[in-house]
Amino acid sequence: MLSSSARRRPFRICITGAECTGKTALARALADDLGAPLVEEAVRDYFAAKIESGDPNVFVSDVLRAVDLQSQAEDAAPIDVPMLVLDTDVFTINVWHERMIGRQIAELDELVKFRQASDKRVDLYLLTAPDIPFIFDGLRASEAFRAEMHEVFRRRLAASGRRFIEVEGTLEERVAQGKAALSLALVSEPGGSR
């Protein structure tokens, strides 16, 4: 679909959206289907460990640490491949943090802008719909919160001008929708079809 010699950097696809919407399952399935490396969500283990230690609070320092962990994971990903699939990114963490903390952090906003303007930018976002069963696992908030966050993500993606599509249905349907969006995105890139 895309040769590594045709690009100077991998085409980056990020799975984003509200909690318990199948992001990780989609990221893994899409990466496998495309034969692309997967950049796992680095922050999940960090927050799970906090909660397990008895500290469910989210502070600005936690958000900045999560961003640092995710940035390190992305920066460690291979660059000599046609594409990468990301289970989350700094933009996604920024949207979550604003909702959880209730305010913006200028430093984080600047990092989001910087990464999107650099060779680390995400080329296509797949926004996972909240149309799968909600499963409470001790980390997730509620089904109502999930629906609210879905709308927040949709608005933020649109307002930021990022290229995205919403995927829904079964995992197989979501993979197919993601691949179709990827094909369209590649055709519309400078240099045309790859």
C-alpha cells in the first residue's frame, strides 16, 4: 500500500476516543492487518499503578508524566517503515487531561502543537464510537461519561483541523473503515496514490 522509499517518515494513524470504545483492540487489529508496528498506549499502566497503590487522583504532574511516557514510546518507534499505528497520542492525552483536571496547561498545549507540526505528527485519526458494551473495570468512569467524552473528542478533532473519521460497528467493520479512510488519505497526500 505504501513503500517506505516513498516517504521520509511513517504515515501515522492514531486510534482515539472515549474510554471503553475498543481503541486498543482496534489499534492491535489494524496494525496486524496492515503489517505495521504498533505504538502501545504507555499511560495505561502508569495510571493503573497509581490506582492500585490507592491514589486515584490525577494531578498536573501525572498528566505531564503520562505525556512524557507516551512521547518516549512514540519516539522509540521505527522510522524506516511505511506506517505506524498509535494506540493513543499526546493530543488524546491533552483532551483527557482538560476534562479530568478542568483546565488547560499551556506547556502541554504547546507540546501538542509542536508534535503536530513536526515529523511526529499524526496523519489520520480514527475516532472509536461508543457503540460497544461498556465494561467497568475499576479504571473507567461510566457509560454516561463515555458518551460525553465521545462528543468532546469529536468537537476537539474537528476544531483542531485534524483529519479523522469515526469508526463504528464490529471490530472487523472498524478495521475495514479505517483501511478505507487510510486509502483515501494516502491518495490525497502530496505525490498522490502510493
